[in-house]
Amino acid sequence: MTERAVERGDVVWTPSQDVLSTTVVGEFLDWVATHRGRRMSTHDELWEWSVRDLPGFWSAIWEFFGVRTHTPYENVLADASMPGAQWFPGATLNYAEHALGDLETGSDADEIAVLGRSQTRADVDLTWAQLREQVARARRALADLGVARGDRVAGYVPNIPEALVAFLATASLGATWASCATEFGPRSVIDRFAQIEPSVLLVVGGYRYGTKDVDRAAEVQAVRAELPTVRHVVDLGYGDFAVPDALSWPDLLAAADPAQAPPFEAVPFDHPLVVLFSSGTTGQPKAIVHGHGGILSEHLKNHALSWDMRPGDRMLWFSTTAWMMWNALVSSLLVRASIVMIDGNPMYPGVAWQWELAEATGATIMGASPGWIMACRKEGVDLRGRDLRIRVVGSAGAPLPPEGYAWIADQLGPRVQLNVGSGGTDVCSGLVQNNPLVPVWAGEISARCLGADVHAFDEQGREVVGELGELVITAPMPSMPVGLWGDDDGSRYRAAYFDHYPGVWRHGDWIVFAPNGSCHVAGRSDATLNRGGVRLGTAEFYRVVEEIDGVADSLVVHLEDPDGGNGELICFVATEPGRSLDEALRRDIATALRTSLSPRHIPDEIVQLPVVPRNLTGKKLELPVKRILQGTPVEAVASPDALAVPTSLDAVVDLARVRATAKETR
């Protein structure tokens, strides 16, 4: 079968005629008409209401989904200022209590809630009853270790059921959770966890990645040595790997009496639930604090109304514990959907493995990164003979080319909607994405998310349509951060999001909105590296490279692949006097990046420069270098009199010319 030819803007999926009677958002529209007297039938009408009447919309979300509070809220939005919006003052609740579901009757006790699939050990499945019991045991065990409201529990752990249990138990006590992926090197982990001063550190001794055993005992030891506030290190007991001198998580749970578990801690709306970390592009990673109420209300809305998720659905979305998609995966439990937790090499034993897993587990909603979709297309993966139950394919993390839209449509047919979105760690959700009520246009994100008043602004703060602009949010959302950890006066929070356009959130993405409300994201306006789904900031990269003997300075850029692949990572180094970039130094750089960060961050090319380009204030010129390598004339990028060394970009221009010539001759 020949793949259809598509161009940006071509329709590749349309809503069914009975969409209002077969989707959760249709049920919500009926509820709003009955209980609020407001009749709407289109996404545009619903979105307009959701951002013009914030109290009306968000109170409807609470009532429609039956949010349970220990004490009721006094009003919905006491202060709509940004920053500083005050949502649902007076309300007390607990995220974990909602995630665990029907605690009273246990009517779903024997239904599967969690499926753990791993290359390290055999399959692990948990029913709702087993999940509730394990969380109760973990709650008792953590309390016995001294964890209480306001404490922090950190997990240097993979995406496995034990991590989920630990997170929910932590949240149930009113403590705060933070996690890093096991493939992160010690420096990356320490830079994150040291900020929040955890009292308990959960770890694993290693894992299997495809056919390769990866021992992490030394890395765990390096991390724990730099976290003086940690009172207890607990080994989850993953596979055959072990951590010396650590408590055993299985033993702690076995000894804990679930009947003696402390009650769910009733906390205010903005009580810290989880700390997510930014990529560390311009320095130390930001420790972004999200609250119980914000994540609960946002994920109820997003999962049900945008992803059309409901009881009986099953979510499969490959993620590590370091990405906000892990939190989104876990929140599937809020709407009584089950989840598939995957650890290991997502491309082993072949590029089609996740589709095979979706078929085997009966996934109905599946995440597929743009790079992976394009890789499947390139490898000729054929899904048309598979027994797939998938209704929705979600895709995020990078732009998806129109050809990727066509491939999904051709392979999965008109019954399956491709839901491409963009958002981020900062709001732990989407800001723009497709939904059941609007068509899917190739290369485009179909609409703004409900409750997200997003627009494109030019440099002067004027809205633009049909041209590139900064993605901004002009009204508060409940899942905007409570703040940044340790930022007591809020100055870093304001500088991160509100300094450019006072009173308006600047997200850091370049975006183009079409007149019909669809859009496409043209990339970050910072220099974040994104390789194989692992996001990393350049500051973390430099901390590793510039500690190597022989390296005086460095600069890194990531050239994205227009076909959705990993792209090309180029590292520039200025060497110390008397030292050249020989093969030994190249090996040292590659080895340090592999061990301290991840194998995905080994550069494709390492280039020596006489001097690393910087501006007059000392900032490295990452984006100008990237634009030159992409073909932009140097005079359009930077003026020599704005450079600390006026000739510092000359070598980059020469390299760009050589690369362009080589490309033409291929």
C-alpha cells in the first residue's frame, strides 16, 4: 500500500457524526447544559467559555468529575493575578486519595490497574485492590521511617510499579515526591535532589537495557554521598541488582500492617505534591513545585476531555520518571483507566516492539514520540494486520512532520485519532493539542487546550496570527507552579515566566497560530538538547565537559532532524594552552558524557575552536552558532561588535560552509 501524499494543513482525520454522544467531552457539554444552563456544541464555544469564565469552567470540572474535598472551597478564584493566582481557597483534599479510586466499596477490586513491563524481570501486574494495599503498606512504612507532611521523598528509580506505589504513598502523607531516571549520571541527580533536601532516597542497584546489564551501585553511592539530609536509603529490589547498606523496600512493605496505615492527609489546594525539574539550560535545573489541587484538576480535565479517557481504558506511553509524561501517565488512574509502565530499551528487540506491547496489553490510548513514529515509517513497520484496540495516539515532545500524520492515518485507519500536543513541565500538561471535537490537519496541532488562554505574541506584546511568535498564556491555570523550590520571595519564578511580558506567562516556545485556531510549534526559544526523548540543558553538558583535563571551554548545539530523528549533536571545545583535540581527548569527552549524563548525549561531532563565541556579557552564543550551521548568514545572526572576541564566529562560519559543500556533493 502506497502512503498518501500530504502537505501541511491537509485533513487526515475528522470527528464522527455521533461525537457528542460517544465522547466524554460530549457528556461534559450535556452536563453543562443541564446544570449550568449553557448550551455549546463546538470546541471553539467550549474553549471560549473555559477561558472567559474561569470560575464557572473550573467549578464545573470539579462537580462533573466529583472531586472530593475534606473541607469545601470558599470560592473558585480568589485572585486572578499572574503570578499569584489563588485557586479554591479553603478546600482541602489529597491527590493520592483520588488516584486510588473507589476506596469505599472496592467494586473494581479485581480489575487490573497497573501492568509493569520490563527487560529486567518478569511481568508485574497489580489489581486495584493490590495497588491500594501496597500503597497502604508503603504509607505505613514511610511513616515509620519518619516521613510526614512537608518532608521530601526522592526516587532515583525506573518507571516500575514500585515507583508508583512510593509516589502515591508519599503524596498520601502530605509529603512531596521528586524523581530522576536511573540513566541520569550522579551530577545530574545531585543538582536536582540537593535543592529539595530529601529525607528518604529510593533507589535501584541497576537495570537491564535490552540485553545489556547496567549496574548503578557506584552511581547510587555517589548520589547518597552528596545528599546529607537523607536519613534512609531504600533499595526497591529490582531484578538481581542490589544496593549495599540500604533498607529493603520489599521487606519494609512485608512488615507493614496496611490496617495501621495513617489516614490520607488533607492538604490545601496548593500544597506541594511533586517537584519537577527543568532541563537546566541556563544553569541549575529549576525545581518546579506543583500542588495537589492543580495537578488533580488539570489532569482530570486533560485526560478525559482532550484524550477522551474513561474507566476501562488503558494508557501506554513510554516515559522515564524524569519526564512530566510520567506524571501524566500516573494520572490516568484519576479517571479509573489502567496504565502500562515500561522500563528498558523502547526499541528492543526492534522498532515495532511498543506496538507489539500495545497489542499484548490491550492499550486503548498510546503515546508515540515524533521520532519513533518517523522511525517506524522509515523502517516500513506494518500495523494493519495487528489486533490493536487503540483509539487515540498521543504525540508530544517535538514537532511531527506531515508525513508522520499520514503514516498513522494509513496504518491505523479513520477510527483512530492522532492527538498531537505541546505543553511542558512548567504546567505539567498540554497547552495546545488535538481533541475529539476538531479535525486533525497534517503538520498542525488542532486547537488550544480547554482552560488555556494561549496566544502568540510579538516582541512588543501584540498578538500575531499567521506568523511566528512567543507562546504566551494570558489567564491563570490551576496547574501553573505553586512556585520554585527555595525561591521564598518569588523573584526567580517571576524572572522565569513573567519578566518579558508583565502579567503574562512567557512559555519559551516559538509558535504559529492559523486563523482557524490550529497551530504548530517551531521549537524552543532556548537551547535545550532533546535526544531520544531525554531532555537535557546545556549547562549540565558544560559542567561535565569543562571538568575534563585539556578542555578550557565548550559550546554545544543540537541540530534537529526534519524527519523526526535524533538529529545531530555538535560539541565545540576550546582546549587548554599546549593541548590539541586529539583522539584521546575525544574519547575522554565521550566517556565523561556517557557516564555522567547518558549515552544519548555523546556528540556526533566534536570540533575544536580557537575560542568559544560569547557576547559582551559572557553568555555563550548557542543559538547564533546553531543558526549559522543551519544556513543563516552570519551577518543576520550577530554583529562582531557585540562579541567578546569579534572573530570568534569565523571558525563556525567556515565549518558551516564545509558542511554545506559536503551536503551538495552527496
